[in-house]
Amino acid sequence: NAGVTQTPKFQVLKTGQSMTLQCAQDMNHEYMSWYRQDPGMGLRLIHYSVGAGITDQGEVPNGYNVSRSTTEDFPLRLLSAAPSQTSVYFCASSYATGSNQPQHFGDGTRLSIL
Amino acid sequence: AQKVTQAQTEISVVEKEDVTLDCVYETRDTTYYLFWYKQPPSGELVFLIRRNSFDEQNEISGRYSWNFQKSTSSFNFTITASQVVDSAVYFCALSEALTGNQFYFGTGTSLTVIP
């Protein structure tokens, strides 16, 4: 029972490079989301998806793209990395929003942009 | 406007002291859900408790207790007889039944328990 799996756990990029953070869940959850965590800022929502083929922007979407081709996978793409995107990224999933089902989080990806 | 406010940024207590972490929320929904998560130094986010808006009963789980008061829009978390292992960042979160597709998190309270 893997839950939410994020890869990689650590990554260092140069400014301008692109990359994809992977997120997969095996709980058949409809709702998936990406957050970034910065000191003193808590968890800020980047993008979310309420089901396959449906995505929407959160609080801080600029510089990031997402897609949801399957229920299981929700990758986050950095189009052209910037030092301001240095952060810890968390993927989460839940049965639904607007319900008493909590979000299950992956272990996070620590990303540094030089 | 912040939907979930955790005004305490950092708290330090000496082991065995009791400590209360405050959470104030804002919503227009009549049906909503509140959560607490713990993030220990290892970094993972651990779900602790959920509460729905129709259940104002306080809950106790071992040394942990939660006080939900709709009148003050608060969902406070108390740790009794704190231990070093309680040192972590604690997040309060809100999910709205009717109007939202998002979970709203507070900015977290960093708790340090000093041995």
C-alpha cells in the first residue's frame, strides 16, 4: 500500500532548466493537488485536479504546468526554473474535497534552483 | 483574506507542560470540515484529526485534545504533558462542502518542546 509517491526526493536545477516532478497515488482518489512549502508561508496551493482530464489553478500557479491524464498520476512541470521556485513540493490526494476525507501527502520533493 | 489563521508562529515549552495551538477559520458554508496535520522534523505531513461542522463535541486522543467552537470559529489543539517527540510544525486546514475545490491551510505553528 504505497499511498502517494513522489519522485525525485531531491533535485538541483540550473536557472532556465525544465523538469517534471512526478506524483502517483494508488488509492483511486479523485482529488490531487500540488503545494509548495516555504519558510513562514505554510502550504500554498499550486494546482489541483478534481479528476482525470480536469485541472485548475491554485494560489501560486505561475511557472508551473500540470496535466491529469489518468486518475493515478498528476505530474508537475516547471517550464523554466527560477531561483524563486526553490522550495519543498508536496503532492497530495484525497477521495474528494468538500468532504471529511483528509488529504494524504507524499514525502515531498526538495528542489533547489541555482 | 486568510481562511485559516494560525497566529502563533513559534511556541517553545518545557517538557511536561501543556500547550495549546490556536486555529481560527473563516467560511460561509454551513457544512465544512477541519483538520490538523503534524509535520515532524523529518518533513512528512501526518494527518491527526478531522472534524465536521455539525459535531462540536471535543475529542481526546491520549495526550491530544481538540476544542471546536463554532461561536468563535476556532478549532484549537491542546497537547497535555508535552514530550520532545511532539516537536513539529502543526497545520490546521479547512475544506468547504459546497463552495470549494480546495483545502485551505494555515501557515503553521512550530512547536519546540525543550527537554
